[in-house]
Amino acid sequence: MSEEIIKLVIADSEGATCDAICSFLTGDPAYQVVGKAVDADECLQLALIKRPDLVVVHNTLKPTSGLDVCEQIALQNPQAATLLVLAQSIDENLVRRILAAGVTEFLTAPLQKNRTLEVIRTAVEKKAGQRREVGPAASPEEQHKIVVVSGPRGGCGRTMLAVNLACAIASAGEAGAANAKRTALADLNVRGGDAATFLDLRPRRTLADVAPTAGSVDRELLESLLENHASGVTLLSASAAEPYDRLELSRGVVISALALLRHRFPFTIVDAAAPGTEVSDATLDFCDMILLVVGMDLPRLRAARLYLHHLLEANFPREKIQIVLNDVQQEAKSIGTPQAESILEMPIAVRIPHDGRLVPASINLGQPFVLSSPDKAISRAIQELAGKLGVASSGGPGIRGLFKRLGLGARAEQKEPNPPLRHGALGHGTR
């Protein structure tokens, strides 16, 4: 530890604590301050982006307490140690709160140089010791995955894939897997997100409702935004009531919501916002895998190639990105997989076959086709994708049994060319 540089982020709304610690570290090559924050949102962003060894947080940090920020850091970046600086004396109740928030060490003001440096090093060494104790086997929470379904443009099938993949993962848990009833679907499209419609749900509240007044999301607020689907999928929607509103989500809201979902759910599937937005960038930064959905025609393949190059230039690891070729058709004039791989300069992970009858019926009825028609080729392709994420399939009968228990019968497989829309399909659907 003595030969390694300790990287710090310091968060202090008043500035005195930051100035004092920086003066203590001046001229010492063993320490490097990689970021300074004046509020909670900036602190959480720097903790995620800079990946410091230690985040020093003053408890009077605005607009929330430093204790709450330390708790968020423990969820979002569990590799970083946290040092809470307190302006008041310690009592038993405060100590309990500090321990519950996952704070590594704490100090009380006024700060003294020798004591501060000692506690900084102790906090970093304690966190390193905790990682060694865990060993090569990750903790349950560290095994939880956030998978982002993204695409270079609208109409590529992003929402279709995200919804059905989430249902496939949740349904696989019917056979007793740990992910049973433990799959989240986060629709982060503020303008016209459609995941709720695909599931025939009508969220009572969305992230768009709380974004104007919230810099981040805590557990209680998140619980008020979640909607449960009978398949075992839990939906978090960001969709605004007015599609063309200027409302945007902040990075703090997105990251804190995803951190809480990761803490609670083994799998979180994210229907990403449009590329190039702050929401999209924050989501991609925080995820474990990117599923890049590519349409099966030349313009969309070219757009995907440009987007893929953008991701690689932004230092997203190539192994973090998986290409999903959507709407694959068998006609002789269609582009084949080898041609697509040549254009994208990356291998195709999964091919989703074209099904011009089942997919529209599934969307219009609010019945994911992996549940209504698990034996169809398109459903098997998505089950294959779930398997690549480490999910063991429960097989067709289990999913079919679930669908029957939902009371939906086999309407999505009906022979009508234009199945009737459910009540409320032009909105968020019916609950």
C-alpha cells in the first residue's frame, strides 16, 4: 500500500475542510486529489467517474447530509472507501447510523494533519482488507448485472428486446433459480418510453414526475416508482406524461436509481435513452454489458457502425459490447450475417429472426411473446440471449404455464391478422 498513490475525491460545500486536507497533502507524492465537489450530485458523479480510492465527505454537504452521500457511494462504487468528516460530537445513535451507511472511517473537526493522514491511510487499507477477505468470489451484490439495451437510432427494436429479455430472465426463475421475481426493467426514455405499454401496465408515478425536485433517488422514493408485472418483472419507468416536454433526467437521478436497482435485483435490464444524451452516457458508464441492437438493412448497419466506433473511442471495452442483429429475414436479397459482421467489424452475438405477425400482435396486446409463444423461433433467440447472460432457461412448459396463470390464454397466437387493441393501448395500457 505504501508504494501506491492514494486517489481522493473531497466533497465540502463550505470549502474549509477541502482546503485543510489539500494543504495536508501538498508536496506528498503518495496522495493525489482527483476531484473536488461542492454538492452531493457532483460528489456522486466524481466518485463514479474518477474511481478514487477514498471519498472524503463533510457531513454538512448540501443539499443532503454527507451521511446519505456515503451510503449512496457504498451502493454505487463499493470499491471506494469513504471518510466522513463531522462537525459535531459523536453519540451512540450517530455511530449506529454511520455503521449502517457503510462509512469506512470518520473524523471530527477541527482536523489535525497527522491524525487526518493516519485515518486516510487506515480507511484505504481497511477497504483493501475487505476486498481481500471477499477473495475471488464476488459478493451477491457484485454478481448483480445491469444490462443496457441500446441502439444508434429509433426503430431498431430496442424496447421489444429489453421487455422480452427481462421477461425471459424472470420467467426462467420459475424453475427455482435465484432470479425468480427478481428482475428489474428500467425504461429511461423520458420522451415516449413504451416499456409500460409493452407490458400493459400504467405506472402511477415515473422518474419524470420526481426529477424536477430530486437530485438523486433514495430507497423509499424508488419503491414508490416501481410497478410489478405478473411475470416477475419489476418496471421502473421514466416516461413523462407529455412526450415533447423539455424535461431531462439528471445524471444523479439516473445513477442513484440504477445503483439501488443493482443492490436489490440480480438482473436489471435497461431500455436506454437516445444516444448522446446525459441519461444515456450515465447509463452506459454504470452498466456491466451493452447490447447493441442493429436493424437488418444497410442504413441501420452503417449507423450502428458509427455508434459502435463512438463507444470504442469513448473507452468502452470491446468485450462489454454485444451485437444483437434484429429482424433477420431469410429472403435471398437480405443482408447476411457475414456481411453484417464485415460492416460492423464485430461478431454477431445473437440473431433475432423476423416475425411480422407475432411481434405487432404482442405489442398491441401488451403480451410479451416470450411468454405467449415461447416455442417460436424469435422467443428461442431471446432465451438464447438470456442464456449468454448466465440465465438457465426453465423451458417452454414453464413459461407457458406462467402465461396461463396470468389469465391471458393464447391470444397473442391467434390467427387474426389484426388482433384487437386492449383498452388503453394508446396510453400506458391498463393495470
